[in-house]
Amino acid sequence: MIRNRMSLGRKLLELFWAFFCIGPSTLGGGYAMIPIIEREIVGKRGWLDSSEMNDILSLAGSAPGGVGVNAAAFIGYRIGGVLGAIAAVTGITLPTFGIVFMLSFVYGWLDEYPKVIAALKGIHAAVIGLILVAAYRLARTSLIDKTTAGVAVITLAVLLFANINPTLVIIAGLFIGIILVKAKEWLGVKVNTEKPLAYVRKTELVYPEYYI
């Protein structure tokens, strides 16, 4: 019993520390965190595999709230249950809250300085790169055939050119996926729900270290 408690306590501490390091090392919000979360959880610590991580990120992106915090909650729960979710969410939000709290006092004094403006522009560009890497990584494992690629293209076009709530698009995607799978089964077409594991490992990206 004591050994089990020590093991759980150590796991919770590791979860807290992993996400505590992820939080302050990421600029640009939840989607910019995705490459770093995957690098830490899948590549460095081996707590989850790529398939599990992709499922979690899909759920985190479709659920209400920030994708980074959602992902931390899902991953924490998957590894350590309710206490694991609490540890992961606390770890990812605590340092960010502290940094934002301190910056809120000084931003009003520095926001008109040309060098500060230039630095923020550089950060904006870097954040776009991080988000594109996250999108590319998800696409490599989520777009498994022409059907899923077509759904992705149509969804992108709808979001760009139609004034539709993204929540409705996510819900529509859920039902479209079910309908397409059932239609393929009815037509006798082989249904693939994921890429072969060997292919996923072969195409997996190696991310540079972003940690402080």
C-alpha cells in the first residue's frame, strides 16, 4: 500500500513537472503547445504513443476551452486518473498565470517602445510556425485516405469563406465521419480508421527542444 502511494505520488509529481516546463516555454497559446506536448509526452517520456496522442488532441481541440489545458487534463487523466488531471492542469497553468500576472504590470509601460514592438512581431511569426508544425503533424496521421483529406479541405473552405460557428463544423464532422464509414461498409469498401503503425513511426517528426 505504501509503495503504491509512493508510486502514485511520484507519477503525479512527474506529471506536474512535465507540464510545468511546457507552460512557460510556449508562446502563442494552446495550438502552439501541441508540438511541445507531443515531444515531451510521446518522444521524451513515452507515456503515450502517437495514436493515443492524436486521439487526445482531437478531443482537446473539439472540447470547450483552451486546447493546451484540455490536452493536459486528458493526458493527466489517462496517466494518473483524476489526480493526474489535476496535477497536469495545475502544472500547465500555474507558471503561465504567474508570467502573465507580472507582464500585465509592465506591458503598459513598454508597449510603445519600437524594440518591444519589433520583438512582438518576431514572436507572432514564430507562433505561426509552431501552429503550422502542429497542423502538419496532425495531418500526417489524421488524413489517412482521400475521404479524410476531402473532409479537411471542405472544412477549411467552409471556415475561411462562410460565417459558420466552428462548433457546428466540429459537430457536422462527427456525423459526416459516421455516415461515410457506414456508407463504405454498405458498399463493401475496406474502412481504414488509422494509418499503419510502421508508417506513422516512419513519418513522425523530430522536434527541437523548446524548453527553457
